[in-house]
Amino acid sequence: MTLEEKIYDGKRIDKEEALGLFSWNIPELGMAAEFRRSLVSPGDTVGFILDRIINFTNVCEASCDFCAFHALAGRVAPYELTLDEILAKVEELASIGGTQVMLQGGLNPRHTIDTYLDMIETVKHRFPDIYLHSFSPAEIIHVARRSKISLDEAVEGLKAAGLDSVPGASDILVDRIRSRVSPRKHTTAQWLEVIDTLSRHGLKSSATMTYGMGETLEERIEHLEMVRTAQDRTGILRAFIPWSFSPGHTRMDNVPSATGIDYLKIVAVSRIFLDNIAHIQAGWLTEGLKLAQIALAMGANDMGGVLMEETVVKATGIKTRTNMTELIDIIKNAGKTPAQRDSDYRVLKVFP
């Protein structure tokens, strides 16, 4: 059976076959990815969510080479939002009908599990209907270590306080790259351990991929294999979100930027290889709105959040912004049906 036959028969492909997909031309790769998308997500609906990222601190002892946001990058002063400032930002989101908040910070050396529990409980007390899709595996590992508790204890406490799910920010799950660009951050095995822990406690997550940091095509597939295996084991990954590394204002500003073709191929290959994940997000924030629109013909079926606020990517110099009206038009002009969704990917409103 040829690779093309396997794809259109709905069969799982292996790593070597996935590697071969990078040599396919864009039209045939897009058609194959769209077919695979139809198997896990029938119809033409493309979702988006009205949300807000609240970056509550930029103090981070990880000091990753690829990050332009942390205070040690030298471009911005260190800060830490108060609980009242966080509540004010959540209030702004709630007032316009937003449903999801992503609380995200760095590996602040002063933060412990109690810092995070206070934050969750304070927000949930004032806004019980706001969904907290917050923190990251790196943050959970950090506060568990600082608090001298296990990952299970940390996740159990966060869930009891009101945490609803955790973004599976994974950068790239290749330790050869991680040891060079983020040696103070978690390893691939530690990321997988957090996903397994979330699964044990009934919390959903996602997976991301930051590519273009010097990895090979084989290593990109290695990342996808880690994600697919984790999903086979846990079933908690609701979405996969690939985006290109933005070298501006980082300590890696000599790294060439990935191309639009690179991005479209990553989206399509991910869709074909990750046969157990229903939603692949088109990354308008990092890739731009037009390229994200094309990604909707390459297997992507979600536009992510409108993002009332975002500061980490902005620190690299990228200034892409959007709003609900613009996202609806972009989705419609891609020949798809826009739908506002919630954090569990349930449709709240369709815009035919």
C-alpha cells in the first residue's frame, strides 16, 4: 500500500512516512490533510473563542534563549500583577461576553503553589463562570519543586482550587534543542510526566510546537511522535497548535525565520500524522491572518482565541491583532462556517 493509499484509507502513518510528506507539493498535501481532517472533524465548521491571556509576571529564572518576554531579556522591566489588577483584566473580558482566561507567568523564584492557589481561588470566587485554561507544564513543575510537593499534589491542589485545564505548552520536545535553547526548563520526559499527571486527575490539556530553532525535519517528526504517543496514552489533548519561532529581540536573532511554506507543511503533516487529535489551530498570532486563512485549507479547523490581550509574542516585535468580526470574515472567505465555541470545543453560536 502506498503512502497516499494509507492516508485516504484512514490508516495511521509512521515517522518515516511522515517525513516523506515534506516533499509533497502544497496542493496535494493540503487535499490529503483536509481529507484526514474530515475523518476526525466532519463538516466545515471552524471555531474560535473569546478569551484573554493575562501574563501576570515576566520574572522567569528559565531565561530561555528563544524568549523576548522575560525580564532578563533586558527589553522590559520586571513586573508582577497584583490580584486586583488580575481581577480588573478578567472583568474587562467578562463584560464583553468572554469565556476563557489564560493565566500565564514565568518561573518566578518567589512563586510557590500557594501563589497559584490564591490566584485561582480569587478569580473563581469573583467570576465562577470564567473558564481557567491556565499556567503551563513548566510552571507546574516549578511551583511543585519550590513547594517541595509532588506533581500529583500540585495538580490535585490546583484542580480543587478551580483550575479547569492546562495549556500543554511544549516548545519543541527534542532534548538536543532544549539543552541548547532552554537548559533551565523542563525536559521532554518531564513534559510527558505532567501530561500523565493531568490525565490522572481528570484535567484536559493541549500540545504546542515551536519550530524553526535549528531542529531537523526528523526532529520535528520526533516531536509529533511524542505528542501522538501521549494522546494514545491519555486522550486529554484537545488541540495541537504549531507556530514558528520568532527570532526578533531574542538571543537567537541570527536564526533565519521560517517561511510560510514551512508553516503550511507543518500544519498539514501534523494533521495527517496526529490522527488522534481533533483540533489543529491556525496560528494567526504568529503567522499572520492571511497565512492562517490558508491553513484552513491545509487541515486546520480552529482559529484559537480572539486574544483580548497578549504580551509574550508582542515582545518579539510581532503586532498582529484581530477581533471577532474580522475572524468571522476570514473564516467565511476561506469557504468555512465560523462558530464561537467554548473551551471544550462545544459550539456556542454559528455565523452562517
